[in-house]
Amino acid sequence: MDDRVDRVRDLLHEAGATHHVVFRLTDGDDPDWATWYTAWLVDHSELPEVLGARPVPSELTWLLVQADKDVTAEPSDAAWEDVYAARIVEHFG
């Protein structure tokens, strides 16, 4: 497996933990979560270095929302971070 997928998965996990802390008063509820994740991933993580370029924020937000819709529509045993990471690397890699 591509090492970048593992690295992006770890960044997504870190983003999720950070998001939950930031939105602790709402128990992590954030209707615009994908925009928050995008900003954190692009501006406060190593994602641009892992992918070899800075993703266009709106494109990453779209990809996160689409991945969430797909995972929700067709649940699997895979962790969400694994699914999203593979899609991010495939799309931007």
C-alpha cells in the first residue's frame, strides 16, 4: 500500500481528534465539518507535503463531503480514515 495513504490516514485521525476538542461544547457536532477539516489539513498539517502540492481547498472539501456521502450510503467495516485517505491520495496524488 502507498505510504502516503497511511500518512494521510494519520492526519485525518489527528484532524478528527482536534475537531472534537474544538467542538467539545457541541460534542463534535459541526454541520460544516468538511470546511473545518480542509482548513486544518491544508493550513495546519503536513498534507501538502505528503501529496507533493497544496490541494485546492474547495476541491478537498468537495472530496471529503462526497466520501462521507458514499461511506454513509454503503457502510463497511473499514475505518472512515482509511477510506477517505485512499480517495485523497488517489485524487490528488
